[in-house]
Amino acid sequence: MGEEDQGTIIQINHLNEEISEILVSSAFHDKLIDRIRITYCLIIKDHITIHLNNIEIDAPDLDTPKYATKDSLSARVGKYNDVDYKVICYIDTNKATQGKAAFIGWNLFCNKRLILPNDTSFLTGWRGKDIKGYLPKYHNLYNQFVGLVFIESNDPSSLPLNTAKNALNTDNSVYVKIIGEMMLAASPIIKYLSNKHEKQVQKESEITAELEDIDKESQSTIKGFSISKTLKNKNFSLKLTPTKKEQETISFVKEKGIVDLVKERLGVKSNRDVGDRVFDYYVKLEELIDE
């Protein structure tokens, strides 16, 4: 048997028409590929190739940060009964990076199979800050948190799984032990993200207060313009309006013929325009004001 012939092939034939239509749809095909690549990502990384309809399925990266501080990476490793476990928590700042899987919350593997992906529920300790020993309820401010739990045992019956082996058994003593380890590992990461959020909120409040003070005090005149500033909720608007000056009305009576001649020479039509232009001409000629 050649190397290309080794492995296991699962082939299904003679399906009824309704099921066949579902299986050949692109939506089902894409969903199934995504489910396989996530669930068996560690197995695929161990150089086991999986194909679906002759398409090789790749695996997402689960690499933890290469450079991290105590605030951005935390781990717990141990053994309980016949089960080895490793808990790793870190802050993922590159979730938008193309090609990187968007793992969030807790991801729990049993013998390299992902049983619980992207969990942010009561099941993995997100129970509210009022419940001692557990995490606060999940919020968007924790969306950079990633928790990876790896559980290994040579005896599958020792794993904290239900009978169908597709979900956690929360009554299992191994689950109770590991959930405690998860909380200990996650605590510094959650505390760091919470403090970071509180500092951002405080800074925004201080900026808003400063802008509101400026809004109350900022009324000034610059080069004939009145400046009004409205600085609220970090929005800035600047309105310029000409400063109102005290004005007087001037009128005089002249012969109609000479008035019409001046209108023609100035290129205006109204008597008011004639008065304005003649007055401005005199002021300029006598240099009564600086330009």
C-alpha cells in the first residue's frame, strides 16, 4: 500500500433527495469545513491531514504571544487523578489580523479535540462579580481575553465529558477541579482588562469635564468675529459670526440728473448704493481708517 493510499476514507452513498440537497449546498459545505478545522485544529497541527470532498482542511493558529508580561499571560499546569491539565490565559491584541482565528473566551480541549469553543457563559465561570471565586459576567471589554484549557488522559472515561462525549459533565470532579484552576489563571488577566477599562472611562470623564469648562468660559472677539465654542461629549464646533457694531443712518438730497450720472459711472442702480459708495470713497480718500 502506497503512502497516498494510507488513512481512513468515509464515503456516504444512496442518500434520499432531501438530505442530498442539503449536503451539496455550499453553505453546508463551508459550515462543515469550519467546524472540522476548529474542532480538530490540534490534530491537524499534529500532521494529520483531513480532506472534505478532496479539499484539504487547514487549521487555525493557537499560538500564545511570543512576548508577554505577567498582566497579559497567565498559566496553570497540573495533574488530578488520571488527568493532566494545562490552562493558559492571554490577551489577544491581534484578532483583526488576517488569517488568525478569532478565539474568544474559553476554549476547552479534551485529548486534543475542541469540546467547548469560544465560551463566555456560566459554564466556564462567567457568573458575575458578586459570586466569589468566579469571573464577572462577560462584557465586550473582555473581548481580548483568550483562555485555552488542555485536558489529557489515557483513560477517556476520566475526562469530564457527558455520555455522548460532546459536552462537559459539570458534576464530574475533574471539571470542578479544573474550573477552579481556570479562575485562578484568568484572574490577573481579567483584573488587568477591568483596570484598563476603568482608566479609559476616567480619562474620558476628565476630558469631558475640561471641555465643558471651556465651553462655559470661551466667548471672545478676534479681528471683528465673535467666536462661540461648544465642546461637549468630545465634539467641537467653532462658529464665526461678524461682531455687531453701532451704526448710524446718513441721508442727503442732490439733483436727480447728477445722481443718475453718478449711478451710471459707479455701475449701481439704487440711491442707497450711491450713498454707500460715495461715503466709502471719501473715507478711503481721506485715509480715515487703517485697512
